[in-house]
Amino acid sequence: MPNDVSDDTKPSRRFGFWRSPLARLLAINLAAGVAAAVLLVGGLLWLNPGGLRHLIFTDRSPGTALGLLLFGFIVTFGSTAMGSAIMAMGKREADDDKPRGGRRLLAQEMGRVLRQKDSAL
């Protein structure tokens, strides 16, 4: 019948993007960055350094100035939070005391070899 409810068990494409762990990680950290930006702009307006609050709210269009200030803070802190989350993904908690990184610089390696030769003499 045409009015029967279909029994499709396909996942909804609408929420399929949020099932990805990376997308959730980025969204959560973006929200944290936005919250930090809003708190910092609110703190700037509350503290009024250099008469910033007075300068913004006596303008003909304070919404524009406040929006631009907030947008700059959101871009800065949102991207910082997202970037730090991405960079911390490869960190293992069990290996915190071991040195990480790529190859040593040639000068460092040569210094180590020369110190070993000097101590052997």
C-alpha cells in the first residue's frame, strides 16, 4: 500500500557526518573555543581596558563592532582548540616519559659520538 511505513534500516544521511569520531572531536573543540572567545570578549567588555566598552557602545552601530571583535576571537580560539585536539591525537599516555620525535639532528648525533670517543680515551 502506498501509505505504509517503509521498513528501511538505512542510516540517515542527515546525521551520518556526526557519526565520524573526527567530526565530533572537531565540533566539541570548536564549541570549547567559541565558549572561550565569548568569555574573553565578555571579560574585555566588563574590564573596559582603554575605554573599549565605551568606544564600542557609543558607536552608531555597536553590533557591527562587537560582531567583528567576537568573530576574530572565535576564529582564533576555535581554530586553536581544534588544532591542539588534532595534534594531541597521536599522544599516548603510557609513553609520556619516553622521548618522541623524528630523527636526531646530525650535529646532536655527532656530538654524542664524539663524547663517547673522548670518554673511551
